[in-house]
Amino acid sequence: MNRKTFIRGIGLGTLGAFASSRVGSATTMPADAADAALPDYSAANDAAFWNAVRGQYVLEPDLHYMNTGGLGPAAKPVLKVFADAVHHNQTISEHDHHAFEGAREVTAGFFGAEASEICFTRNATEGNSIIAGGLTLAEGDEVIFESHAHPGGSGPWYNQANRRGVVVKLFEPDSKSVAANLANIRALITPRTKVIQISHVTAPTGILLPAAEIAKLAHAHGIWFHVDGAQSAGMFPFTMAEIGCDSYATSGHKWMGAPHETGILFIRKDRNDEVIPISAGSYTGRIPMNKDNRLVADGAMAYANNASRHEYGTRNAASILGVAAAIKFHDKVGRKRIAAHGRALSTQLRQGLQQIPSIEVLTPEPPEMCASIMGFRTSRIDYNDLLGVLAREHRFRLRPVSEQGLDSVRVSTHLFNSAQECELLLAAINDTVRKA
Ligand SMILES: Cc1ncc(COP(=O)(O)O)c(C=O)c1O
């Protein structure tokens, strides 16, 4: 069933009759969100270019925001699309669910996927939960994921352990080699392993895990491979085919710079049927009805044949238009350029941190194992105290990492950050550590 026949068959009724009875025009795709005033990039105007990018954010001028791994700010053109759509939809009191379809095309393009493979969620946790709750698993079936998983990645599986007796197995992510990570996962595979999940980039210390290789390993054993990409979408470009996953969940409100409470779930089209919706209603599929549109008690619900079967109920279309606007803004700046910039700043931090006495850098050094997150700790001062000084005296927003007893600091470097900011941060850390 494609989307059109699904909508016709849905009996929602409602939707067709309703659309033609509306008294105002809904928002279509936003005016080009890439309308940001940015100079053309050249190596000679690198600093001016990134300065202009910074000017596209409403972040307070003296705030050094380096916690995109927690929450990413949206650029002005994205906020405008979002705010205009919120307002417009209120002026005619319509939800404008139709706007999802244009945004779905744009989002599919971003991930090298088909529109039918894209579901708009509210956050990464919801995407992970749809996979954990939607796959058919029996008591004793096993899932493998890393011990550094964020609660938004681990919670959905511990929930299935509570509800269905799914067995959780944890591997320790290795920060030295790709081969070690593969070996750690391989060692846990048994005939009962049904799912392998990884964080594409781990949240606590920014380890870039070898998704493509893990995909091959999983598929060689007939195991579903799910990627929690909360820390990768928008940090660097890649396609779903390149990472070879069956499903991938991410947040819009981190590295992609989409409005708060946005997420994307990709499900490979040839595996779509294997994920049964955990919530159902409008947009999920065909509710059993007779030809007079009356519910029948003995019919079965038919699910829509695409990833959007996991969307249900009234949503805020402005947020979804904001996702498309954020993608257009990234395209305007340049996705590869953003990745290279974030990585260069992270490398600058690594090199500077290595010069400061007592600092231990936790993020792996091999380029294929890291990107735009840098984690470190020092034995000289408690990590929370260090963060406090950096926040109060220097206005740096970083993230404390208490997970797994790491007791460390995480720095995220993204398109609105600069080399100058990293220098200031290094000087502030150096000063604080030496005085401690
Ligand atoms: C790896 C990972 N997964 C899931 C989440 C949760 O994201 P969300 O708040 O969008 O559900 C995070 C948030 O930091 C994360 O880092």
C-alpha cells in the first residue's frame, strides 16, 4: 500500500473531505531556509565565513556553547520557518499534517534514503523505543549494545527486558582499535542474539564506532542491526547504505540544529514489515471498517507499508518543517565543511589538552574513531568543580560525564564554534588545573 492508497483506504475520513473543506491554505514547504546571508567560502576567508555562520544563531554573544551533544541550537532561518509555521497554522487553526510529506522528501535526501523509509519522531529515544518495542522478540532473545549507551539507547531495551524477558548483553567500547570493537561484539553473539545496537558515536567520550563493519557482522548472523545516531546525524555526512543498518534513530535537536522535540527514524524498506507499531491511530494504517465507515469488531488492522506507520495522532507540523529547514541550512553551509570544521576544532582541543599537566584525553585518537566530540579528565580537580569554574568565570557550556564512572568533561565542537573559542577554553582549563 503506498501512501496515497493508504490515505484513501484509511477511512479517516475525514482526511479527504476535511482537506477540501478547509478555509485557509496550509503551510507548504517553507520559503527557502537556506536564505541565510553567508559569504562564499574560501580558505582565505575561513575565519570570516565561520564568524558569519555564528551570526546566524541567537546564542548570547558571550556564551561559548559547546554542548551540541546535549542539545543543538537552531539557526535563525530555521527558527523563522518554525515560528512562521506555528503562527500560520494558528491563524487558520489547522495542523497541516500534509507538510510532513515535503519535509520527508528533504529528510530522505539527507540520509540517502527513500521517503517511505523515514518516520518523524519526537526524539531519538522514541525512535530507539519503536525498534525495541516493535520487533518480534521472545523471552530469552538477546540484544547486544555498548556499556556507554545513553539512557535513550539503553532504556528502550531494559524496558523490553522488563516487559518481555529480552536479555541485555553489554560490550565495552574500545578506544584503541576498530578490530577490538568488532571482536568485543563478536564474542557476545549466540544463536539467541536477535539485535545488535550501537551508538554511531558514543555519547560519553565520542567514540565513532565502525557501523559498516558491524552491519556486516550482524547480517552474517541474521541479526537486526540498529544504530542510535543521536550523536552522528548533522555531525558528519553519511548515507544509510554506507552504514548498512536495518534501522537508524536520531534526534533533530542536536547536531542537525532542528527545533526541540524532533527526531527521525529510518527503517529499511525491505524490513519495514518486521517492526510492528507500538502506538497506533491516525496515520498508522487501515482501521477495520465496513463499507459504511463503521468500525467492525472482528477485523484486523492493516499497517501502512512505510516507516510513517509509526507516526500517529496530531503533531506540530512546524517542527517537521523545521527539520527540513535545518537540513537546507546545513546544505547551504556545506555538510562536509561542517564535519571538517568540527573535527579540526576537536583536534585543536586534543593537541592543546595534551600539553596541560594531569589531563587525560579519553576520546580515541585514530581519525576513523573520532569526530567532533572531545572527552577528557584530570586528577587535579573534580570534573564538576572544573565545569563550574569554566561556566561561571568563562561562560563555557560543556557537559559533565558521570556515566560509567568516567567522571570527565565532554566538549562538542560544531559549526557555530571557532578556533578562537577553543584557544580560550584551553587557556581557561590550563589556568584552572594549574591553580587546583
Ligand atoms: C547516543 C544517544 N542516544 C539517545 C539520546 C537521547 O536523545 P533524545 O533526547 O533525542 O531522545 C542521546 C542524548 O544525548 C544520545 O547521546
